Amino acid sequence: MDKAEKVGISFGLTSASITTLGLIIGLETGTGSRLAVAAGIMTIAIADAFSDSLGVHLVKESEGNFSHQEIWKATGYTFVAKLVFGLSFLVPVLALPMPWALVVAVGWGILILVLLNYYIAKVNGKKPFNMIAEHLSIALLVLALSWLAGRLIGLLT
């Protein structure tokens, strides 16, 4: 895997996992609506895939250490990883009762983060546990804050 693919896939999977899980937790907690959660997943998968891939594109252009072809490759890989993985969260939401859908979605997102961090740590000669613990802590903080935001909005309506 070349550096453009690594950038796109690692950014896309990480962003899709954390963003989509935060959205799922917040919307379900705030609304209790499967329809709102499913619509939110589709919306964020599409909009955030475009937004994040453009962000990666601009960052790589501003760094000046990627060729024009590598920039577009990183952009494309970010878009595809973010879109496909983000949409994958629709499966448990549409197929399972909501309490189970949340459990499966969180498990799926955490599994991908663990596997991705393990791979990156091994490739870079670092200790996987430290990297996994650091990044999962951030993901869990996002989930906790999203749950709290959903609760607060739910109380206001």
C-alpha cells in the first residue's frame, strides 16, 4: 500500500467510524427514531465523504510533499473509505432492533479502529496497545459526549 492509499484509507475509516458512531448515539438518544438515525447515517456518509476528501486534498496540496497524482489518489481513497464504511452502519440499524443495532454498530466501529491501529502500529514499529488505547479513548470520549448531547436535546423537546 503506498502513502496516498494509507492516508485515504486510514483517514476515511477513522473519520467514518467516529463521526458515524457519534451521530448514531446522539440521534438515537435524542430522538429514539430509527428513521432519523438511518437518514442521519446516509446524510453524513455522503456529505462527510465529500467534505473530508476535499479536506485531505487541500491538506496534501498545502504540504507540498505529494505529487498531483498522489493527491488525487488520497482524495479518492478517503472518499470511498468514508462513504462505504459510513454506509456500512446502516446494516445493523435497518436489520436489528435499536438497542441491538447500537451495540453492533459500536462493536463494528471499535473493531475497525482496533484493526486499523494495530496495522498502523505494526507498520511503523510501534507498540499496538499504546496506539489502540490512545485512539479508542478519544473515540469513547466522542461517544460519551454525543450521548450527553442527545440526552440534553431529548430533554429540551
